[in-house]
Amino acid sequence: MSLTFLPSYLVRSDALDTLSGKPIGKLRARLTRGENDFPFKVLDTHDEHLRRRGICLVRSGSDLLLWPAAHGPITQYVGKDPVEFVTDLPDGPVRQALGAVPELRSLLPMAQGRMQQVLLALVDTEEKTRARAEFHVLTAQDGSAAIVQPQALRGYDGAYTQLIKALGACGAKTLTEASVIAALNPDHRPYVAKPDLKLGAKTTAYDAATGIIKAYLAVARRNEAGIIADTDIEFLHDYRIALRKIRSVLSLFKDVYKDKQTLALKQQFSDLMALTGRLRDLDVYMQERQFFFDLLPESLHAGLERMFQMFAEERTAQLATLAAHLQSPAYEAEITALINRFDTCHKLRPGPEGDRNAQTYAAKLIWKRYRKICQIAEAIDDQTEDEMVHELRIQCKKLRYLMEFFAPAFPKTAFKSLLKPLKKLQDNLGLFNDYSVQQNSLTAFLDSLGTKDHDRNMQLAQSVGALIAVLHQRQREERLKVVDSFAMFNSKETQQTFRDLFHGGKS
Amino acid sequence: MKIIACYSNKGGVGKTATAVNLAYALAAKGQRTLLCDLDPQGASSFYFRVKPSKKLTETKFFEDVERFTKAIRASDFDGLDILPANMTFRDFDVFLSRMRNSRSRLKKALKAVKGDYDVILLDCPPNISTLSENVFSAADGIIVPVIPTTLSQRTYIQLEQFFQANKLPLKKLHAFFSMTQGVKSLHGQTMEDMRKQHKKRFLKTQIAFTSDIERMGVQRAPVMATAPRSQAAQAYGTLHDELMERL
Ligand SMILES: Nc1ncnc2c1ncn2[C@@H]1O[C@H](COP(=O)(O)OP(=O)(O)OP(=O)(O)O)[C@@H](O)[C@H]1O
Ligand SMILES: [Mg+2]
């Protein structure tokens, strides 16, 4: 009987030979090899959400296996169908152990090959088992490794300690420290949506900007295949965020590059993004489907149904266009040229601020932006035009990007204490904006309906009209929170921290 | 949680063989089982290859809880733990009462490590006069192997008398015929008599005398694990089913 939930380990596959070769203390290892091997696929989301949580999920035939677990892996029968989203899994032990996986992320095969089970028992002179470990030896094309689930046996703590020591001597690491995916595929580079950027004390503004843009160009590229394959909607979302961040570096880091070059680059990135906008909107709609249905009484559902059907069709078309674009030689040439340009800094001349120290430059930019936000916010009360609130939202977003770009240059805790309330404020402003955008685009959708099929369009118009009304109401509710949200964000402490970090303590 | 004692006031009747296989069968059916080896010779520990840890008997400075939880050993079979023969009878008394009391620290400590048990099975040594009363009152059921001989018949009657004298419920007694030999017609006659005399006390299942069970001493594992298809293993399986139905 095992004592508690024990960690799983990852170890080189030849560790079994080492362990069974010589005695471990006064104990000997007995191996029982499974008779067959089975196909396996390691499943994870593109951003390796499971691996980062120290979980390894494997599909073998119609079963899912999950580590860590108390005994062998946690298993669940899932049948023949592919498993795409964790939320689609029937309830069961694996589903429960997975807990909250980002709903929008699909599970992808990250490595595959054949798998063999080997049981290791440490036995004493009486041939009594004192500790056990279950190995799953995974062999892929370019690498192999074993997942080890040790099992402590009650009353034999000493043997368990020896087992863990022996595993450690073979280089075993817990699944929180080691990546099964990387072990099976040595060339694998994990996808990171928000790369950790280093900022040295002597880094110039030019180098900082170039570094960020390079990093996000790479992020954008890592998302192309998933968009084309329509794996999940987060690929497009991340792709857009990466491009948007690049564009905001170009516009926020004033005078870091030559004016003309900056303008041309901004245009180029805006154009790249423009091709993705409608598809993203449709993705969001499809995602909000249930939300919309819940907003309206059942009598209006038929109209919504039709709207979503039209959206689905439009989405298919948009996706085909974007996929063709991303696979076109012209796009390949353009993006490669951009990457080369930021890699070599060829035809990327520094502007008047380029040689500035990145840190002082950042402090200046952030302070300026913060001041601007305060100015706008001061003018806002419950009567102010919505335009001003939109402006506040945009400025907050810019501030957030600036702060995230330059985070490595500032003290962590102080920085975090600013970001947290800022995020809250942005949540409020974001909802306000989402409701507003949705009203606008639904109105545009209504306008676009032709005169054909008059009766069904009437029904549709009724539903959409009702939806717009509800969204308007929601927007008003968010609008009423803005003044308070801002006050919460801009507390005395926040003001002081901004002064300290970015303005030498002065106001 | 249930406590089952494997008891007989006569030696060598198959108590340990029964306890070992019953424990195995319980665990195999998913009952978290603790087999307590009360025999100072460590007979059932021997069958599970568990070495008794001698140190623990004397270390009085331990808290009870620690003494008990630390003495328990996992068997090689899932869901089956062994409390090896390293307790004094007095200790064992304490242990039993702690296990009975659901609020005791021992129960809580076991629960905390998911080590609480569904069944505690006691393999009793033949002479436990000092302890027997406590075992009888603590146990939910007492399984009594009886070799169908005239001598055993008398010993069994003594046990029933003891129960009556001490106002213990006879219902707790679940006897069965052990080491029966088909060729000895005397066995058959005795069994018939006893079943009549002690209606309801005897289980239908009997465990025949077989070399498979004798060989357990060499194999050092329950016959149900080493020869699951053997007649002996199947008989122990039925014994388990019948007993559990009764409890
Ligand atoms: N059904 C059986 N067939 C053959 N041999 C048996 C059978 N049951 C028990 N034995 C053997 O008889 C001997 C005594 O059995 P066991 O140790 O189980 O009895 P016990 O009642 O526990 O003895 P003790 O009173 O010494 O504790 C052992 O060698 C055991 O292997
Ligand atoms: Mg015995």
C-alpha cells in the first residue's frame, strides 16, 4: 500500500541496466519486462501547459495514461476517437487529474513511438519486495527515456529512500524538472508565448527594441502551422498578439529607429495583421455562442442559430484565405526578410534615441504614458463621452505593453504590485470595449444582410436586434464601473511606486 | 471496518493457512486488509516473507500511534499489509481498542496516510488465554478451523461453552472443517454429526487436506497467489465468499 502521492521521474532508458546490474544497498533489483510494446503519443498543448505543470499525458491505443500518480499511471479508456480538447473527455480519473487545462487549447501529439512497461522490485534476502517502481520505457525516433513511478511500501521507508537515491544516481529528474517531450526529441524547442527577455544594464534602446521584435517574430512563426491546420483558435490569437506587440514596439519606442523605416515597418506589420482580423472576430463569436444564446429568450434562438451558421460559413472561407496566404511564397519571402532584417540589423538604422540606455529610456516612456493615463482618467466621470473611455483603454494597453517589455529592468515585486491592479482595470475596460465592438459588428452584420430571403432575415434581425440591446445594457454596466476601477488602480501606493520606479521618486 | 479473528483453542489446525489465504482473497477483492500476526513464531509473517522487526517491542518511549503505524509492513500484494509478530499481548490489546475507536489518534494517523483498513484479520496462536476474551469481544467474526475428529469435536464444544459462560454471542463463531480427508470415512461421519449438533455455526465450505497447502511453506506465499487454479485456492475463495456473506 503506498503512503502518499509520490512524484514521477524521468530517467535515461539505460538506467534499468544500471539498476539491475549491481546490488542497491542490501537489496537487489528484479525486473519483469512486459511481453509486448505498444504505440504511444505524448499529448500536450502547443504551449506545453501539462509539461509545465509536471504532468505527462500519454495516449496508447484507446487508453490515456497520466503521471504522476500514486501507483502506476492513472488510466482512462477513451476509445478510438482522437482526443482534442480536454473538455471533450468523458469524466474519469484522467480527466479529473488533468483539472483545469486551458479550454481553448487542443491536445497535440508532441512525441511518439513505442512503449514498454518494466516493473522493478527491490527485494531483500528473503525475496520480499521492499520497494517498487514501474517503468514505461518510451522509444521515439530520435530519443528514448523512461517514466518512472516509484512506489513506497508501508514499513519500508529505507528501501524507498535507497530506490530514489539509486534513481538519482542514474540522473533521474522529477517530471516537474524534466521534459519527456524534450527527452524524446532533442531538437525540440518549447513554444513560449511570452519569451523571457533579458535587459542588461548597458543595453541600448535600439538593442532592446530589436531584441523584442526578434523574439516576437519567432513567436509569430511558431503559430503559423497551427493556424493553417486549424488546430485551435489560440494559434491565431497568439500570432496576432505577437504582431501587435511588434507594432507597438515600433510605435511606442519613439525615435529608436529612423523615422522613415519605422513608418514603413509599422505599415508592413499592420498589413500582416489586417489579414487576420475578421477571422479572429469570427473565432470570438463562435466561442461566445453559448453566451449569446443565454442572453436571449428561447423565442429568439432560431435567428441566432442562423446567424451562427452564417458565421461558421464565413469562418471557413476566411480560414482558407488566410491559410493560403500563410503558405504563399510571397508571405514566406516577406517574413523571412523581416527576420533577417532584425537579425542582421541591415537597413535598420538607429534614430536619435537609439543609443540611449534602455532602462532610462523605458522609465521615461512609462512615466509619460502613466501621466497621460492619469490626465485622461481625471477628466472622466459618469457623464463623459465613451470616446474618452476608449482612449483610456488604449493608453492602458500601451502602458501594459511597455511595462511588460521592460519588466526585466525593474524590481520584480514592485513591478508586480503595479501590474496586478492595472490588469484589473484593463479587465473592466476590456469588457466595456468588447461589448461595444460586438454591438458595432452585429450592426454591420445586420446592414450586410441582403433583401433576399426576407422572412428569415426578419427573424434574424429581431434576434440580433435584441442581442445588441442586451450588449448595450452590459456595456453601460461596465461603463459605470470605470471611475471606481481607475481609483482602485491609482491608489496612493500605486502613485508612489510609479514615482519611485520611473521618475526618481519625484512627482 | 471489520475485525475477523482466525482462532482455535487447538494447535496445528490450519489457522495460519486460512488467515494467509483469506487475507489475500480479501485484498484481491479490493478490501484494504491488515493481517495481524499474533503468533510469536511469526507464522503468517513467514508466509509473506516479512521479517519481524524486533526492536519495536521494547521501545516503549514511542507514542502508541507511532509504534503501531511504524510496525506495519506492506506485503507484496496490493491492498494487503502485515502487522508482524513483534507485539506483546498487552500492546496488542491497546492496538485493538485503538483500531475500534474511530476517533483514536491511531485511526486518524492511518487515515492520513490512506492506510485505514476495511478488514483487520487476526491470526491467533493456539494458547492465548490472556488475550482470547478481548479478541472475542473485539472481533466481528471468529473463524474456527475444525479438523473433523472426535478430539476436535470436544475442543469445539469447549469453545462454545466458554462463549456461553462469558455471555458472548455464539453468532460470532463461524466454524469450518479443515484438513478433511475424503478417504477417511470417520471424517464424514464426524462432520455430519457436528453439522447437526451445531446448526448454523458451520460453513458449507471445507478445506481439504492437499499438498498444495503443505507446499506453501516452501513457496512462502498464499496458495491463492502461487496456484490460483488449484482446488485449494478455489476452496479458500469460496470460504472467503461464504464468510463475507455471513458478516
Ligand atoms: N488443508 C491443508 N492441507 C494440508 N496441509 C495443511 C492444510 N492446512 C494446514 N496445513 C499444514 O499444516 C500445518 C499447520 O497448519 P497451520 O500452521 O496453518 O495451523 P495453525 O492452526 O496456524 O497452527 P498453530 O496452532 O501452530 O498456529 C502447516 O504445515 C500447514 O502447511
Ligand atoms: Mg498458526
